[in-house]
Amino acid sequence: MTAGLDRGEDSGTGPGKGAGPGAGPRLATWMSRGRLLQIRTAVVLPIVAVLLAVVVGSLFIYAADLIANKGALDLGKPLSAYAALVKGSVLGFSPIVTTLVAATPLVFGGLAVALGFKAGLFNIGVQGQLLMGVLGSVAVGVALADQPVFVAVPLAFLAGTLAGAAMGFVPGFLKAVSGAHEVVTTIMLNYVALNILAAFVAGPLRVPKAPAPVTFDVGHAALPICLGKTGHVGILIAVLLVVVVWWLLYRTTLGFEIRTAGANPDAARYAGMRPRRLIMLTMTMSGALAGMAGAGELLGVTHQTQTSFATSVGFDAIAVALLARSNPIAIIPAAILFGAMRAGAGQMQIEARTPRELVDVLQAVILLVLVVLPVIARALGGRGARVVPEEAQTITKSYASESVPS
């Protein structure tokens, strides 16, 4: 009888039912199995995604090698390509610094996307919010270029943050008021931000008589270097923000409300929370984090900008957040992985003669696996369907019948 109870065979008790002689062991077993399944999904899925990306990347390397060598195949080509990628990203002090610099905006962007996911929102407009951060920081940075560092740097960085927050507020406001889907509005706003940046750089921010539209250098507003030759203090700010966002989500009432509204808006409304306010606030904070990514890149790396700020950080941040399962702490290793790919791409192209675009293939495969596998599990109704990542649910759920939140 005890063995049967421990296996949960008694239909009179169990999780959610009345207590019985074996309720305690059965409940513990049920909870432990659920916990193990969640851990397995959180750990195994990202590992599978990375491994599959490596395999698919190897196939692309073989295909490119066959075309380049007119049918001759070097079986060791993927190994040499990946070895060069690792060498250019983590083998040595300078490559490590380069990787950290490349990972820094991905941390900010990953936090922006993750915060939206926690509220049940898919902020695909991080790219546009980042560009607004670039615009705000370069405008104030140029204006304060001759001021003391302790004045110019904080104000320029703050300007980029506020500009990103303003751009994030717009889709949040539209969704809260009219129910406009944030995916649609943020995609459109990406192009709006791109053209606003181009208009300002080609207009009031342009260096007079320059051959092509470009802004002045931000001068003293540039982020100070604290590591090697290129490691700016934005790295430290990014780590600090990870702690702040984690604390916000898991140690504050606001964070609890955000997570509750994301998991079940009706339950949040019944509990007295205000989903409309939470939507606007979350999207604004998400935009602020994306604006920090743009400000960090402008003030820490480029120090000036042209009409188009060439970066894919806003879109890479989506993959970073998915790989980290929206856990703020896990975003750090996820961002370092993607930053290492970018940092080592040049070395891979030089040594192994493998196009640096392979990195884009790897990141795309990781993104597809992270989204598609859980969806397939849910469609097949397998055990994995019980722990479909909330990020995948947010991306794939239908809003056809969704009403305007109250």
C-alpha cells in the first residue's frame, strides 16, 4: 500500500487533493519531478541549441569549402574554423577584452527583451530603441564634449537611456490604450527610429563640410577605459544592471506584479493589479535598457555616428534572452557566448578562410531551435509540453481573441 501511495496510485489524494497517509511523499515526488523537468528544460534546451548550431554550421563550412575548392573536401575544415573562432575570442587578454566589449550591449539588450518576456510582451523593437539611445547620447555628448568627464559622461549616458525609454513607452502606451500588438508597433518603430537618427545626423548634428554625414566626436563624454585598451566602464554598468533587474523582478512588489501579469493577466487584474499600467511601465523600462545599449556603444566604442549606426545588437538580443530563458543572471553567459562569436569572427575568416557570416548562421540556428523545439513539444502533447518556456509561449501565442487589458 505504501509503495502504491508513493507512486501516486491512490486516486483519493495527490497534489491538489485532500491529505492522506501518503500525501506527503506523493506531493514531494510530484514537486521534485516537476522541478527536475523545469531544470532539464532550462539547461538541456540551450545546450542542444548550441550543439545543433555547431553541427549546422559545420555543414555550411563543408558546402562553402566544396564550392571554393571545386569539389575537394577538407574534413578538418570545421575544426580549424572553430579553433580560429575560439582563438580570436578567448585565447589571450586582448581577445577576452574584445569579447567583453562585444557582449556588453548584448547584456543590456538581452535584459530589455527578457523584461518584456516576463510581462508577457515581445519587445522586438530593441533595435529602434537602441538607435534612439545612440541619438540621445551623441547629441548630449557632443554638446558636453568639452565639459569635465564626471559631468559629460553621466548626462550623455542618461540622455541615451531616456531616449530609449521614450521610444519604448510608445508601443506600451498603444497596447495599453488600444490593444495594438507590441510586435507590430515595435517593428514599425524600428524604421521610424532609423530615419529619425538619419535625419538628425544629416541635419543639425552633422559636421559642417564633411564628405559624408557624420557627427562630431563626443570628446570628454566618452566612457572611460578600465580594462586593456578598449574595455570601457560600460562593462561594469552592464553587470550592475543585471543585478538591479534581477532584484527588481524577484525581490520587489513591482517585479512580482510584472511576472504575475505576464503569467496570467486575468489573475493579476482579479488581485487588484493594473495590467495597463504594468504594460506601459515594463515597455518603458525595456526601452530604457535598450537605450543604455545604444549609449554604451556610442560613448564606449564609436564616439560618433553616421546616418546609419551599423549594428545587429537589437536583434541578437532576442536570441540572448531566449538562450538565457529570460533569467537576468543567465543573460551574462549568453551574451558572452554571442559576443565571443562576433569577436572571433575576424580571426576565423583570416586563418581558416571561413566567411565571418557563419556567425550569423550559428546565431540564427540557436534562435530557431530555442523557439521551434518547445513549440513542437507542445503541439505533439509530449511531456515537454508541460514546461514550454514562457518566452516561446509569448512569441507563439495568438492574440486574435485578446481584448484590451483593463
